[in-house]
Amino acid sequence: MLDLSIVVPIYNEEKTVPAYMETVRPIVEGITENYEIIFAMDPSGDRTEEIVLAEREKNKRVKLLKFSRRFGQPAATWAGLAYSTGRAAVVMDGDLQDPPSLIPEMYRVWKEEGYKVVIPQRISREGENVLKKATAYIGYWLINKTAVVEIPRNAGDFRLMDRRVVDELLKLNESHGYIRGLTAVVGFKTKLLPFDRLARHDGRTKYNPFTGSVLIAFNGIVAFSGALLRYTGIAGFCMAALSIFAAMFLFLGKAFHFYDFATGLATLGVLLLFLTGCQLVGMGILGAYIGRIYEETKMRPKFIVDEAWGFEDREEKKPGGGKAPS
């Protein structure tokens, strides 16, 4: 078994891979010579695959998983973990926003202090606009107000996990792959390391600065809490009570002539629009949960590996979909 696996989900990262390898390789080799760097790649439209394979020619510890189609970052992360063999595994982005300089300290905390999970926690977010920071803050606040497990605020997928934690994660059958929450679900002794997040080294982020954070937050809430369903019921009750008060106000206004309006028309229209809109919101929230149930019952594989380089010694079926190359 290797000492350390580095899992890097990538997509259209031809500009960042060389800089990433130049930065990460000496740092990791300063810890151990017994390591692997697994790039988990959605099929890219640039030279990402060619560049990673060129890096593999220089360093056989570099490995590549290429999927049959674009499955997204969570699935790519899951695949990299499924194919990893290190006693500890580090998940990180390849754009150098997750500082590789933290890896030695993460490794030390795991090895010497006995923590099974080490999670860097951002104390600043360089290169992100106000809207992105605001949606991230609100998203984490909502998740931790509603989730049944505590998910560390301002902590992304960047983390080190003991092999026991990785194995427990891979036993989970949930299809959404929200690793920030699932790590909290499996538990184990966890330590947070504060750090300043850097700006992206090069290229463009694949996340929309607004909708990306909103979708992550919504995924976390729906996946780990039934709070939205409860809040929908509470909101419905409040709206019904509001409608009763509104009806009483309109009746008294008409009876004592202190409010003159066209008989029923405007009020009825406003109330109908208000209550119908609220009903549609509630149906949308209910639909999100039903949709999640639908996705889980299909039990489709989280990923399908088309080609793999560096895994020739493994033939067994890997968790989550895909087959290790022969």
C-alpha cells in the first residue's frame, strides 16, 4: 500500500496541470517517495489529456482516469478515491487555489496526532467577488442550520482522509457525491486547519460564481436535511393565517367604510397570486426531494471509466462504477 494518494478532479485544465505538477511534486516527495497523483478527468476539449500523459512519462507516479462522458467534479473525486491505494488520501483542485504547501502539515497532523480527517478551512477567499462570497456564506449558514450533521463552514473538498474514512465513504450508495457532507456523515476524529485561499492560478473556473454556490448549498440542504419540507408546512400554515386576517381586515374595512375599494376584485387577485406562488414554491421544494429519491432508486453508477493509465495491476471491479483496466 502507498503512503499517500493525491486525487485531483480536472476538466479543461491544460494551463494549470504543468504548474500544478511543478508545485506539488517536490512538496509531496519531501514527505514520501511512496505516493501517487491521480488525475480524474472528464473528457476535455483541450490538451489536458495529452499534458497529463506527458507528465506521466516523466513520473510514473502520475496516473489518469478518463471518463466516458462528463460526470462532474463530485463523481470525478469519487472515482479518484475508489482507485486510490494510499494509507491517506488528499482531495484537492488542480488550479492551485488549494495550497499544496498545506499538504505536509495535513500529513503530519494525520500521522502524528491521530486525526482521521484533516480539513483546511478558508479564512479569506482571494480572487472571489462579493456576490460569490455572499452566496457561499449564506449557503454554509443554511446548511448548518438545517443539516443533521455539522459541515465545517468555508471548507471545500480540499481535505486529507485516512484510508479507513475513504473505505467507509465508498460503502455509501448515495449518488450525489457531496463529499463535504458525506465525510461528516461517516464521522471520525477531524481537525480544521485555517488558511488563506489563493486566486486561481490560470484558466477559468468551471463554476458560475452565483449559481454554483447556490446549487452546492441547495444540494447540501436537500441531501442532509428534511428542513425545507418542514419549513414549507410552517409557511403554508402562516400564509393560511395571513389570509384569514386579510379577510377579516377587508370585511371590517367594508363594514365601517374606512377603506374604499372595488368589491373583491383587487383583493382576490392579489391573494390568489400570493397563495398560488407560495404553493408553487412548496411544490418545487417537494419536487426536489422526490427527484432525489428518484435519482437514488435508479442506482446508476457514479462514474464510468473509459480509459485509465497507471492502474494495470488492478483488475477488480471498483466501487461506484467503472472497471479497473486489465
